[in-house]
Amino acid sequence: MKRRVIAGILVGLLAISTLAGCGSKDDSAASSTDTAKEDTAATDEGDDAAADDSADASGDVGSITMILALRDEFLSTLEAGAIAAADEMGINLTTQDAQSDTSKLLQFVETARNDGQKAIIVNPVDPETCPQIVEAAGDMKVVFVNRPPVDTEGVLNENVVYVGSDEMMSGKYQGDFLSEKFKAEGKDSIKYILLNGTIGNVSTTQRTASCLQAFEDNGIKAEEATAPLAADFDRATAQDMITPLLTTIEYDCIISNNDAMALGAIEALKDQGIDPASVPVVGIDATVDGRQAVKDGTLAMTVFQDANGQGYGALKAASNLITGTTLNDGTDYELDETGHIMWVPFEPVTPDNVADYD
């Protein structure tokens, strides 16, 4: 649980700065970047080129911009991880909030390119637009974080990489947990209610598929109690959608693609007079509320997605691309077989270990 205390402090500071106006540069980061620009402006183009060559040779990566699709709770923690890495490495990091606007995101990319930055970190609004982002980046190295390109084989290469968590592991932890529970009860056949995230989203697809595959691998015959409910990762939507079903169909568990929807299901169970502890509900992300629900015994388990680690790894990856070292140098994260993806592992969170994630 490395860097969590630091990340927590930084998230608090980021939350305060966010109140001053989303979408503008982080004040401290912008200040350091602006100072660097003023110093650079004092030299001519020939001196700039010579300075850049010297910086590369000495391992000084200069300034890097990170663009977030939206500065929500999870991505603010990711941002904190990147800031921690930047502080550790002496890198000027500017963070931007695209406010779920791809056109604004592309403008930030172009600004970083025009500033002469050598690498950019991007959490895309829409993974379908990753080729446009790479084109806008020009000669800059590109690190996509948390949301991978739809076509990883076509987009990723030695200059364009991805840092995130393997979604096929998140659902597997859910399926393994439930399989063990049901086997202990002597069951080898169950019915489930599935709360899907946004349909078409990579995480929705892979979290669902890996959970169902885990049932099969564990010898559990798992059948739908009803058609999957597409609740768009939203708590209130999940609560509204699942409420009419809780007392009208038979089911053994509720599987959710994230904690927010799982908590919506728990509220719906309570509203119907059903003890949530009597129906295993599982989520993903190990949010603050999700972890509390595990402690309370209303959420059977969740899966920790290391937002802080993804941000930390993304900044390290950007630096390594610039200096020409191995993508995961300076981290304990593994690469995929191509060497273009750095995996920050998911971790199962149960009543036995939930206290470790505070």
C-alpha cells in the first residue's frame, strides 16, 4: 500500500485547488511551468536546441503535462500519484482537467506540443479518439493512463504506451471469491443479477467476462437471474433499476462492475427489508464508501484498483520514454509481452484485509 498516505494528503490539497475552478492549470504546477517558459524564452532557438540535447544526456526530462478526462475522486487520486512521482524526480508537472470534452483535451495536447515538451500523459475522454490524440501529440511521447486505446495493437508502440490495470483480473477476483463462498455452502449452480457499467466500455466488457469465466473455471454453473442491468456505473441508477427485481425473482448474488452500483444495490435491498449480509454483493474499485461497506458487512468484497499507483507509474513511464530506459524502470510493475503496457495490479479486498487499505 505504498505512497497511500502521501497520496491522501495530496488528494486533499487537490480537492481544495479544484474548488478554485476545474479545467484550469493546477496553480503550483502552472507556476513552475510558467517560470521554466520564461527562463527558456531568454535564449535563442540555437541555445534551446543545445539545452535540450544536454537535458536528455543528463536525464533531465524537463516539463510534462498530464491531462485528465475529468477530475473525479478516482482520477484525483491518480493525479496525486503522478505529482508524488514528479516531486520525487524533480520534474515540472502540469495537470489539466478536460471536463469530459475531447476537443478541450486535444487543445491541451497541442499546447504541450507547442511548448516543446517531450512527453504527455493522457487519460482519454473517449478511448476511440486515441489515434487523434497521438496525431495531435506530434513528436511527443504519449502515455495513456487508466483508459487504454480500443485498438492497443494498432496504437501502441515504442513511443506510445499504456499504464493501467488488467481489467480481466478485476472480475476474476469477484468470481473466485463468490465461487469459494458457494462451494463452502455446497452449491455448484447459482443465479446472479449483474449490474453493468457503460455498455461498450472496455472495463465493463472485461470485468463482466472475467467474472463469468472465473465461475466456469471454478466449476460453478452461473446463470442470469435476469438480463444484465446497464446502470452506467451510477449508484442511483443501479438502485432504481434493481429495486423492482429484488422481491420478484430468484437470485443468489449481485455482481457489480463497480462499487457505486453495488452500493446502490445495497440501498435497494435495505429499502425492501432485505438484509444485505444475506445476499453477497460484490463490487470493484475499493472506494472509501465501498471499503466501509465491507467493514459493515453489507458489501461482501471489492477489488482495489490502485489509482495512486497508476499515476505514479504513468509519470515514471513518461520519464523513461524520454530518457530511453525500460518502460517500468524504477517501479515494481510488470510489462506485457509487447513491452508497451505497464500493469498496475488489482488486489482483492475482503473483510480479512480491508483495514490494510485505509
